[in-house]
Amino acid sequence: MVDNTKVDVLAEQLRQRIRAGEFGTNGRIPPHRVLAEQLHTTRETVNKVVQLLQSEGLLVARDKSVYVKPPLMKLPAFVANYDLYIRERGLEPVSEFLEKPALVPLPDWVAKLLGRREGEMVPHRLLRQGILYPAGPVYYRLSENFYHPELVKDEVFQELQADPQYNTWTAMKAKYGLEVVKSRNTAVARLPTLREQTHLGIVRGTPVLELHRTQLTQDELSVMVNNLVFVGSLLELSFTSEVTR
């Protein structure tokens, strides 16, 4: 049985080494066997130490190796084009389909936000998004999107299915003259589900922020509902809102 007090003590030792820059920025830490020798402990204890520092966001796993996390990503909660935003900061974005875009029945909570009927078939897309670093991709969020069925159809829907970086905002403005001008957001902090752990490459104790976002035009037309799941330990999210009196 692993001694949790010992895990905390060894985690602080490794935490200080990381912060001192011993492994560089985004550098690979030694294998568990080597760390166990350095820390004079067992590989089981090292595994617990590494998991703890992963949940804090100090370490990230890629394939079968563990690396020092990249610098904290500053991301607005409401950004029109994720890929463009990342590229403008000199980084390489990653957007990958987790499910091929298709028509799906509207869940009750989405139907209410989108102003449609529960069970109505609407376009749906599920992506994971991150940044490609030299050592490999780091995933920052899952982006699940439900679209107004009268706006995302025909060639727009076909393009959506073909390209994970396709921007529906631009398409709707070009085709219908509609422009998203604001969003309504509801956020909750929690621990990740098993699916989210798998898709984002995080451990159970990593905090995530789930954000439900409804995107609206000037006429209050709901054109899209997003269910976004952010890795809380890797991001600094910025919000701007009106003061509630």
C-alpha cells in the first residue's frame, strides 16, 4: 500500500525540481524506474507522485512518456476561431474529429438553448483541440457543437464534415448575412469523465471546466450551442460580462 504522506513529500521534491527548470520547458522527465532510484522509493510510489503532478498540470503525458507541461495557455472563453487564434500566437493548432459530423437528435438541455424541439435532428460535431509542440500534441479542450439546422445544411454541412478546422461563423455570415455578436455562458468546475480522460490525455484528478455556450445574433437568434470541456490546469480563461445588480 502506498503511503500518501510519502507521496506528498516526494511530490514536493519533484515539484521543486520542475520549477527550478531541471527538465527544461516542455522537457521529458526520467522514466519511472530512474525516478524511483533518484527518490529512493518504489515505482508504484513514483506513479502516484507523477499522477498527482499531472492533476496539478505540472506534467502532461504523451504516448508512454511524461513531460513538463508547456507554458500556461491564455485563452478567451469566447473566441471566434480557435485555430486562427493559436496561429496568431506563433503556435500550431490541432483540431481533430472525435466523431464524424452528422445529424443527431437534440438533447433536452440543448433544445432549450437552441430554441428547437427535443429530439429534432440537427448537425453535430465533436472535436478535441490543442497545440502541436515539438514533443507532440497537448490537448486543451473538447468542443462539442450543435447547430441550427436551417443554417448549417447543404454545402455548409458538407464542408463541416470534411474539415475539422472549418469555421461555421464565416460560412453563416457569407451565406445568410448573419453574424454572432454575443454568447450566453454557464460554467461548472468538476473532475473529468473517463471519456474525457481518454480524449484529453489527463488523469482522474485533473480539474476540468465545462462551459455551455449559446451563440446569438443581434436579433437574439440562437445559431449554435457549444459544450466545451477545458483542462483547468493547463489554461487561463478570461471572461468579460455585464455586472448583475
